[in-house]
Amino acid sequence: MKTKYYHVKYSKAQLKIQQMAFVLVAIVVFFSIVALFYFAINLSGIKSNYESLEEQKTSEMVRKLSGLPELRWEGCSSCVDLDKALLLKNRTSYKGFWGLEYLSVEVVYPKVESRECDKGVYPNCNKITIVGNNNLARTTSNYVALCRWDQEIQGNRCVLGKINAAGEFNSTR
């Protein structure tokens, strides 16, 4: 028995429809590949955007710390009272108050002897660690004015300093 092969005759309209379908599929594939490249490029920048936002957030957190009533010098919104900071250092009730892993205040200029402050050596020291220890890899700093009452001049003395902090700042307290 012989097999019969049938020749199908396509009309011009059917061929045009097939051509149009292939062109549409090719266009969809092309734009899909373009979209994949676009999203791959944009997603590669998300990590750097996230890191810069985290850095901005912690910088803002440190700026807010200088304005807290527990540290603020009266009459100056971004000045830190060194006397208050020294008193907070010895208070165990403030250790978990802000939710920070590390918080310190450091004198930058004028240079003084590099050592941790306590009541015995204050004001001849340059650093007051309020919370934690300095074994953290990422701390954020912000420059502020550090002010205190000076017995020698019988008045206020302000120096350049910075606040160092690490951790998540809990501003709801």
C-alpha cells in the first residue's frame, strides 16, 4: 500500500498571518531580553543604595543624639554638655535606654591627653564612653560643639568634638 502525501496549499493571507505571528514573537523576545538587562543593571545598584541609605540613617541618628535633653547644652541645639555626658556614663539605667550598642563623646580640638574620662581626671581627658565598648566595626560620627562649665575662666568653655554611635537608635523613648 502506498502512502499518499498531500500537499497543502497555503493562501497568501495565511502566510502573511504566520509572518506577522513570528515577527510579534521576535519582538516580545527582544523586549524581554532588553527588560532583563535593564533590571539586572538596576538591581546591581540596590545594594549600594541600601548601604548609602543606612549610612544616612545612622548619621541622622547621631545628629539627633546631640539634641536630646539628656546630652544637650542649654541654649544650643547641637551642643553637647560634657558634664551631663560624664554623669550619664556612670548611670546603669541609661545603658539600654537608647537601644545603642555603642555611644561615646570625644574631644577633637584642642588636643588633650588621650584617655577615658572619669570623675578623677575630668576635664583632662578626651573621651567619655556612655554605652558599650569600642570593639564595633561600624560606628558613625558627627561633629558637635562640646561645652562645659570651666572653673579657671569662671564661664562656659566650648571645644570641637564628635559623637560616635553604633546600633539602632530607638527614638520612641
